Amino acid sequence: MLMRFRLHAGYGGTHAAYWAAYAAANTFASAFLLDRGYTNSQIGLILATANLIAICMQPLLADLADRSQKVSLIGMTQLANTFIGILLLLCLFIPKACLALSVIYVMLLAWQMALRPLFNSLSSRLEESGYKINFGATRSMGSLSFAIVCGVLGGLSEKFGTQVFPITGEIFLLLLMMVLFFLNRTYHRACGQRTLGGVGYANVEGEKEIDLLTFIRRNRLFLLVNVGGAGIFFSNTMTSNFMLQIVESIGGTSGDMGTSFALMAFLEMPPLIFFEKIHQRISNRILLEFGAVCFAIKIVLLFFARSVPMLHAAQCFQLTSFGIFLPAMVSFIDETMEKGERVKGQALYTMMMTLASIFASLVGGFVLEYQGVSAMLLVCVGVMVVGAVLFIMAVRWMEGSVKARGE
């Protein structure tokens, strides 16, 4: 019992430190780069390039983590975080927009985003010790730390400037390295106490590996689900990436932006923690449809917000949109995919959402630069409504197809 608690504490601490560092470097990227003299369109280009590189890095890192005999998964994340720490340190010494800062920040964001699947998959590696890991509860520690850091950094940046972002990132990266060190020791102790009996990463008997193109041909409705989901995340990502500009357009400050992000992160915690109980009573299809509608309501309310309190009211829909949508989508994929296709299903979902982030960063930056905040939010509303409608229809069609296949 004590060993299981230590594994959960270590893994929860890993998420907490990672998401705190992510908040400092990634969430406040727009504020940091604006202060360095970048335009909105240049910021959009930097964010889009980082997402594109992350798409290429994620499968390579995942494959390396599975195949490497010399470097463990925890060791690999420690090496990557050392590199991220060096990049953050360099940001402190470049005061103005230049090619060097652009390249450094692109690589910084790309590496942070590329590591996310590794931290998620770490739960499976820890379970090789014989102890079940509650992913939702441990992941909620990341939301908690993200909320606190966003709330604090918004106010600190007003008093001490944007230098607080890379400094805070460095502090939490050091904390992350320490947590990973102790988690690695705990994991090996747990493995020493239990006989694993061959638990590992091999495919379950009967599963058959297929390539991504074959998977898409066999699951065209699932591709349609992801296209609709990409529309939803396009709008959600655009408003998140350029939240500072939205807040400033209605008279707010970077402190108000930090409060807004903190509110969102706090609200997504309860659904993550209690999703298993919610899912026992409500199907994934209904949860996904409900989440998609709440996403749309949130974006529409952001469009009509004319004050900071109205913006915060719109963000309250994070509880029933992202907080419900994310775990329901993961569960929906596992529920509807055949054995041997689930990993590909998760991979396609991640890839489509990352592609949506790329286009959201590019389009959002240029529309903001030449047409302003209102035009950007109008684009968000249009894409969101189309994406939500397509997503809801595709989820219903796919559920019907799965039921027909099972009969």
C-alpha cells in the first residue's frame, strides 16, 4: 500500500512539475514574445512551427523509448528536460526579437510538446511494477499546478516583467528532474518486491499490427470524427494561444489572463478525477456530444464578452467542455476500436489535434495582425460550430456502425 502511494505521489509530482514548467514557457509564450518585439503574425508562425516539429518528434521519441536498451523512459525524459533547461536559460540573455531567439523558442516549445505523450505513457511503464496507476487522479495534479502557476505568474509579470517566465520554468524543470530521480528509485524498488511474470509492452495475443493508412481506410468514420474534433480544437487553441490579446482588447491585463487560465485549469480537475464514476452512468457518446456543445457555447460567449468578468464567465464552461471531452474521447477510442487498432486510434487523434493547433496558430496570428481580435473570434465561432456539428454527427454514425458490426 505504501509503495503504491509512493508511485502515485511520484507520478503526480511529475505531472505537477511538467505542467508548471509548461505554463511558464508555453502558455505565456505570446506575452513573452510580444514583450521581445514580435508581431502577432510572427508569434503565430513560431507556435505553428513548434507544433509541426513536435508532430515529427513524438513518434520518433515514442519508438526510441520502446526500443532503447541503454536509456530508460525516465532517463530519456531527464535528458530532454536538461536540453529544455538550457534553451530556457538562453532566453534570459536575448532581450529583443531576432533569428536566434526565434529558433531557440521554437525548439523549446517543440520539445515540451513532444514530451507530453512520454509522460502520459509513463503510467504504463510504472504499472510494470505490478501496481495499478490511477491516471486521472495523477494527471489532475498537473491541472492543479498549472492553475496555481498561471494565477501567480500573471500578477508577477506585471510587477517584474516577462523575465519571470523563463526563471519560473527553470525552477520547475529542476524540480521535475528531482521528482523523476526519486520516482525512478521507487519504481525499481517496487519491481524488486514483485514478480512481474512477463508484463511488458508486447502486443496482447491476437492483436495484429497495421500501418496508419490501412487503419484510416478501415475506419473512415473515425477519421470524420477527428476532422470534426480538429475544428473544435482549432478554435479552442486559437483562443488559448492569443488569450492575452483577447483580454487586453476588453481592458484586461496579463494578470487577468493568468487568472483566466488558472480558472480553466481548476475547473477541469473534477471531471478528470471522477470520470470513471461519471462514465458508469453516462455513455461516451452523450459525454462527447455534451462536451462539443459546451465548447461551442464557450467560444460564442468569448466572442460576445465585453469585460473581464464576462470572459471569466465564458471560461467556466471549461468544466463541461475540455474537462469532459478529453477523458471521454480517450475512453471512446478504446471502446470502439478493435484490438490492435487502439494505439493507432490514439495516435491519429493526437496527430489531428496537433495539426489543428498548427493551423490555429498560423491563421490566428495573421487574422489578429491584419483584422483584429473581433475578426479572429468570429473565425473561431464559425469553425467551432461547423466542427461541433460534424463531430456530433460522426460520433453517432460511428457508434451505430460499431453496434451493427457487433450484431
